[in-house]
Amino acid sequence: MQKPKLLYIFSTYVSWRDSLFTGLIDALQEQYELVIASPHAGNAHMQDWAKEAGLPLHQVPAPEGTAFLSRYQKYIFSLWKWVATRKMARKYQIHTLLINEQQEKDLSAKSYKRKDFLWRILFRFSGPRNLLGWAYKASLNRQDLTAFYQKIGAQYVMFHDIFQPNQQAPQAVAQHMGLESIGLLRSWDNLSAKGAIMFPAKKYLVWNEIMETELLTWYPGVQKSDIGVVGGLVFDYHARLKTETSSFPFIYEAETRNKKVITFFLNYPDISPHYLENVKDLLAMLKAEGWDQTVSLIIRIQPGPRNRGQKENLLALDADFILDAPPDLLGEPDLEYLQKDINHLVQVVKASDVIINYPSTTTIDGAIFDIPSVTIGYDGPENLPYHHSLLRIIERTHYRPMAACKGNRIVFTPEAFTAAVHAYLQDPDLEQAGRKRILEKLLNDSVGKSVVLMMKQLARWTASGQTPDPSQVEAPLIQSS
């Protein structure tokens, strides 16, 4: 039987990393006549990755008009963040974490009603969104993309990370042509934080039932049968490394031997502008408890040029900690770097006794390995305006279920922060049941099964009738060097 042809369009090195290292590309090749394409196909590293998969990489045309939507997205995203999150929290009763009395009162205040009204205009009624989408498509030269799709001749097109600006034009033309499109939502916060889907796909692959509810609520045209709940793709790789020890050495083994390990995962400066104060508070607590000699602190800087100044600021503290600072990623990194980085990230998580973070998926990373995490939910010495505050992230619909699981300690004062770290160092089993709930609720209890679930769902939608053997789609072991 001839395999259906599937065009798989990815936009960033992260989406390609997730696809290649988890075994998704191999599984897709088993089930489909697979064609891969990217707006960055001319990048030398992208070409190397395609060779690793044994597939030619096609260039997705970038027609005029894309810049229009990129400018527009900034504004629609801001409105989305401001308006949409509390609506879902109240409707589905998942706001079990009380930020404080004033925040809770605000949910019933006039300001909430105004936000709710705006939400209804912008997202419940699709007219404004459709009007803007129509204006974009009207300004778009569709000729090159239309010719591209016709040349490939695929029955199905799957977009990885559908919110990327460089994916909008291909999605708009696919919608205009009536192609059978599938949108893969790369992360748990895509629907609550990335804005509106301007050019809806016909089918969606999501992490969990929370995202399924977001789609059904915010996009009335989407049916439950159009959504596949398949877990988080990247965590399939984590599952393979959960018990692996010999092939993947922890590079800070010598510095941390016979010590407990705290790993502090920094985020981008706009999410954690007061990270230096947080680090100072932690160092002071460790010294006051006499733990500065028995606990190793690793501070992990997230890769990317936006974090360039964090390294210098931390080194200026002249304190005793291990600074884990990956090189700046000024362009697309090569395959070797990606192999080492994801390898190293998992090993740092596994070696930790306590994780400290800002609202992010590193809490999920920790839960996979049953590592407790403390999540900082306050801004610093002075509160920031709500639109720039950490509270805006904690109140989003993707994060409130995390709080409801009670698997991590979300803290709102420096005192609560150091107390939570202190408690976990003394008893790492605290909130263990909550960490299991995080995996059940946010990953649909699918760690290590995402590729298999994804392929089963695609088989139902595309009627290929082929389902992969789970043993054939395990994430490949990437040897560290």
C-alpha cells in the first residue's frame, strides 16, 4: 500500500531538535512518504541535520507581506496576555492558588469585567481576528508558496511551532488552498501566552487536556475530534535518560561530590529582572544555616543572546557557586552543540536535590526525576506593573493547573523563598504526590510515550492504517563527548 505523503514544516532549531532526538522523524518516515522543509533551509547547520535524518531539506518561500503580521502580532499578543487568562481560570475553576486577597478581589472588580468584555470581542467572536487575517492574506503574494505546495504534492502538511512568525505565511496559504493541515503546539504555554492563531489548522496536537480545553473555548470552529492529546514531545528524550547513568557523566561530579546540589535555572531578564537579589537571598540563607560548605549551588543561564549580561553580573558577586553558562546562540547552533546541551541539561536536573526556577517547564523536568522545585512568584524589591509582573505568568491558564497540583512551592516573598529551599533540603519527599500529579495533569501521564501517541493520532486522521511499534520509536541515545 502506498504511503500518504506528509510535508513537515519546522521553523527553529528547537523544533528540529525535538523531532530528531526523540525519534519522531524516524517514526514519520515509517508511516509516511515524508518531506521536510523550513524557512531556514539554506542554513548550513539545518542542512547537516537533514543529512542526519537522511532526507533532502526544502526551502519554504518567504513571500512579501510577512513583516506585516510580525508587527501586528506584537500587539495582539499583548492584548491576549492582558485579557484572556482570567476568563479560563474562572470558567473552569482551576484557580485554586490564591495569589493574595487583592488579586482575588480583582477577579470580580470592574477591571476584570472590562477585560472580560474585550476578551469576548477579540477572541470569542472571530470577526476581528478574521478581518485582520483577511487583510494579511490580501496583502500577501501567494504565488511562490502556492507553487511550492503544488510541487511537493503532499496530502497533508504539518506545522511544528505554529506561532512562529515565519510560519504564518505558509499557514495562510495552506488555509487558502484548503490543504489538510496539522498544527503541532510545541509547548504548554503556546495558547495562553503566544496570542491568537491567525490561520487555524484543521487538526491540532497538544500536550494535555488543559490545552484541549483552551482550543475548544477560544476557537469555536474547533471540534474535540480535531485535537490529539499526545503529551510533550521533548520529554520522550528525558524518559530514555531517566535510568541511564554510565554513558552520560555529570560534568560537575568532582565539584559536587558528597554535597547536596541546588540548581537555580535563570530565565530571560524580562521574566526575572531581579535574579541577582534572588541569588543573594539564597547565598545568605545557605551561609546562615552553615550549608555553604555542604551544598553546591549551580546557576544555569538559559542559552541565547538575550541573557548575555547575566554571566558578567553573576561573576561580579564574587561568591562560591558553579556558573553553568552555555555559549551565546547568535544563530542556529550545530548538531553537536544541541546534542551536548540537551544531554547536559538532563544531567543537571538528575543531579539536583532541589531546583529553583521562575514559572517554567523546568518544574516538569524536575517532576520527571522526582526532584522538588521552588518557583519564584514575586518580582523583587519593588512590584512591577501587572503586564510585566511574574504574576501574569502564574495566573495564565496553562500555569494555574500546575499550582493546583501542589507539586512545587510557589513563593511570593524572599522569606518564603529561602524557607521553601530549606524545607526541601531537609525533606526532599515533600510534595512527592504533587509531582506525580504534575506529570498526570500537564503531560497526560505520557512521558516516554509522546511519539507513539502522536503517530497513533496521525494514523487515525490520515487513515494510513499503520501504527508504529513503540520499541522502534524510542529516543536515540545521544552520546556525550
